[in-house]
Amino acid sequence: MATRQNKARRRPARRPRVDPRANGTPSGESQRVQRAIQEAINVGEIISVGVLHLVRNTLVTALAGVRDVGAEIGTAGVTAVRGSIKAAYGIGADLGTVAREAIRGTVTAAEAIGGDLGGAARSAARGAVKATGDVGGDVATVARRAVEGSVAAARDLGVDVRELAQSAADGALEAADRIGGATSRAVRSTLSGTVAGVKSLVSDVAPAGRARPTRRPKRARASRAAADTPTAD
């Protein structure tokens, strides 16, 4: 009997079951993140705690100990942001404010657990725009607020503001272009101006389905110009 008990004590803890379709995320992790976010917002915790802290703390707790943080923060961040927006819509909260703080919380969570900040901002902004389109909200405003959230996070963390803002803008534009039509045009118009002190975030982003024009490298142009210049005999 004593031998059997000792063996039981030495038995290693079982690892969480991994769903291969979730890129290594423990099965059900995204559902737990979304449920935690939505329940907190629905009971009014959004007012006392704030979306920033709610999203950041939920993500840090959910992803603590995950081996491939870089692969997981994007998926979990999208889940948290989309859950925040849909729950906020259900109680009549301002979606733009929620989007801004949710993006900010996602980026600060990525920094806390060692994830890629640009990737987190891009995927979270994409999720915010998609969720807003799903509930019929003002997508252009949410896209702008998402970029503002990334800028606020960059300043909080002391990282490159424009780089993080561009990542968020790219994600917002990707989602808007998938929606297409007036939504895509409205988001592009909004982000083509100055957002939170950052100018023209759409200049280098081609609309979905439209290829960027190819440019000849500067060195090649210089070589061609030299070849076309007549030489003295």
C-alpha cells in the first residue's frame, strides 16, 4: 500500500491537452478567454476595473506558462478584443473606447509575457474591426481608436510609436478590405489623416486584391541611366 501511494505522489502532472488546429494552444483556451472577458463586462466589472486592465490581466493569466507565446498572443488577443467589443455592444457601451483600451491591454500583455508587440497590435486591431462589422457598429471609428490604443501602449512601454501604430493600422485595413465597399473606403479615409499624432498610415498599404506596383530597385535604375548616357569617343 505504501509503495503504491509513493508511486502516485511521484507521478508527473499531466500537460494540458493540445488542439493541433489551435497552433499549440491548450484546447478550450480561447473559449475561456472570451468567457472571462464577456462575463466581467456583463456584470459591470468593465466600469470598476477598466477594459485595459481586464484584457491585460486575462491574457497574462491565460497564457502564463504557454511555451510558444509568439504564436498564441495573436489568437488570444483577437479573442479578447472581439469578446470585449461584442459584450460592450450588448450593454450599450461605446465601442470605440472599448476597442482602444482592449488593443492597449493586448499590447501591454504581449510585452509582459514576451510576445511580439507588432503582431499583437496587428491581429488585435484586425479582430476589433471584424467584430465591429459583425455587430453593425461604426467600423471607421473603431479602426481609429484601435490605432490610438496602440499608440498609447507604445508610449506606455517606451517603444517605437509609429511602428506599432502602423502594425495596428495594417490589421484594421486588412479587416476593412475583407468587408469591402463603403467600409473599406471609410477606414482608409480615416487612417489616411493624422491619428494620435501619427500621419498617413495607409500610404504603403495596398487594398486587398490589388497588387502593389513593382518598383525597380534604385541600383538598377542607376545602372540603366548610366547605360543610356552617351560616352565620348
